[in-house]
Amino acid sequence: MGKKITLSVIKADVGGNVGHSGVHPELLEKAREKLSGNPLLIDFYVAHVGDDINLIMTHEAGRNNGEIHQLAWDTFVECTEVAKKLKQYGAGQDLLADAFSGNIKGLGPGIAEMEFEERQSEPVIVFMADKTEPGAWNLPLYKMFADPFNTIGLVIDPKMHKGFDFEVRDTIENKKIVFSTPEDIYDMLVFIGAPGRFCIKRIFHRETKDIAAVSSTQRLNLMAGRYIGKDDPVCIVRCQSGYPAVGEALEPFTYPHLVAGWMRGSHHGPLMPVSMKEARPTRFDGPPRVVALGFQLAEGKLVGPQDLFDDPAFDQVRKEANRIANYMRRMGPFEPHRLPLDEMEYTTMPQVREKLKDRFIDLRK
Ligand code: F6R
Ligand code: MG
Ligand code: MG
């Protein structure tokens, strides 16, 4: 067996510039400085979407490696120092623990990692989103790996025709289940159609059993027991030769589906695919957006990135997303633009109820 490469994408919001809209260049510089020349890494790339810093790293240490996680944690801690100096908004907001304790899971930052033997040619896409939640990947991942109207390879490529296995997480009860597609599609949709709770964590090729895609499924608000930070998610997808073609992996984003997480993490809005240059959500702190960075791996080196949504072919979907954003905004504080009461990250309901308790007349008496 050949040597295995691990691709780790670890992200955190450690301070926004301005408000929650972007990341100051000095924070990105600090992250690059911290990762650069580190003997643990083969290569790295630092990016940001909105107020989240994404550390894209390759190495041979495997998934859940303590040293790699420590490196990411220390990087975010140092970026937080810069954020504090520049009085960035919410400095250190995603670092929930005071100190690192062996594994970054549960400490705040989002993680997506996959380990594989690099193929003859290894195209991968790193998707990164802001102002939304991990379940936002459910619909696009379903389309990429299980919908023949999106991915013609499922029908006409003998290497894909058998389908894919989907590992789905229940983020509330902390359970997982594996569905085999196409035969389990109807059962699976019962769950993944509820993206606030069930998230596609991993996808595997059914014949080779190799990893095809992985997402981050952290839910900060649940981990902390109260709302502290956002769960803005990342996702890695391997492409070509038995996996979706790059174009098949991008195609689901030509539909700006509605996701949760806009303004105060409490509104639905359309997910807009944008270039890195446009990854600064401003209107009503949004609308939610996604960037796709493509890399060719070469002995673990990240050759790239290609800024894949920086293409006029996505102009139409951006226009549609803005049209939907206008339509949704006109609902103001009403559902379903605003999330249902139990899913909002901010609420004044208990205080208002308390204040008005004597004015409510019980009609059952
Ligand atoms: C944060 C986000 C923003 C904030 C909003 C209020 O990622 O989605 O919409 O929730 O700007 O922020 P605070 O409560 O920090 O004033
Ligand atoms: Mg923020
Ligand atoms: Mg964010």
C-alpha cells in the first residue's frame, strides 16, 4: 500500500473585520507565518470566508492527530492576540476552551479531515461557507453523489454506477447511521431533509470503500449549551475518476437553496456561491455564502487554488440569490424568514413573556 496523505481543513472565527463581515489581513498573515515552515506539514493554504479563517493543511499524520490539532489551535490563539490588538469584533469567539487538551474536537473550531492514498491525479475541492450551519451541505452533497439529474456520472460512468455510502450524523442525540444509495435514498431523505439536526458527515465510494467527501459537523451553540459562536461549515470533496467531476460537484450550487444562519444566526436565506474576493457578507450580515477552492494534490502539495465560483457561469445564480434575498427580507421578523422559536440563536421571548404574564388571560378557565 502506498503512503497516505491527510487533508485537514480546520476553521474558526477569532475576530471579525468589520463586525462579522470579514477577516483583517494581519490575522491571515499571522496564520501563514505560524504554519509556514512547520515540519509537521507538507503544505498549507490560508483562506477566509466572511469572518472565518480556514487553515487548509496536508500532512502524513492521519486524522485526529494531536500535534496537527495543537498547531491549528495555537495558530488561532495567536491570531486572537492580533485580533485583540486590532480590537476586532468578537476576538477569540470560537475558542471555547481556555487551553488545548489533546484534540481540537469540541473546543470550538470546525474540522473536516480525510486520509487517502493520492491517486495518479488528485483533484479536490474545499467548500467553505459563512452565515450558515453544517446541514447546509446536505442538499448539495445529495445532489452530487446521489442525484442523476445533477451527476450524469452516476448513470454513465461504470466507476460510479454502484453509488455511494452516506454516513449521517444526528447532532442532537450524537448518533450516526450509514445509508447506501441509491437503494436507501427515500429513507435517507427523511433525515437529511431536516438539516438543522441531521448532517451528512462522510461519503464513501461503494466499491473501493475510499473516502469521497467529508464535512464539519460541529454545532457550537449545542456544545456550549448556549449561543457563543457560529457553526459556519466546511466540506472537502474528491473529484473525477469514480467521483463527481469538478463540474458535477459545483452544479448543485447553481440553485441558491435556503439555509439557516443569516443575521444573528436566526434567519433563513439563500446560499450564494461567490469568489474569494466577494466572500464578505454585508447585506443584513449576509446573505449566507459559499466559496469553492480547487486544488490538484502533488505528493501532498496543494497545487492551486482555483477560485471555482469566480466564473460568469455563476452570475445568474448570484442574481437569483439576490432576488430571493429581497423577497425573504420583506418578511422582516416573520417566519419562515426568521427561524422558528426553538432554533433561534437569540431570543427575548422569556423576558417578554415574563413582562406580559399578567396581561395574558387564560381562556381555558
Ligand atoms: C455572526 C452573525 C451576525 C451576528 C450579528 C449580531 O456570524 O451571523 O449576523 O449575529 O451581527 O452580532 P452581535 O450579537 O455580536 O452584535
Ligand atoms: Mg464573527
Ligand atoms: Mg462566520
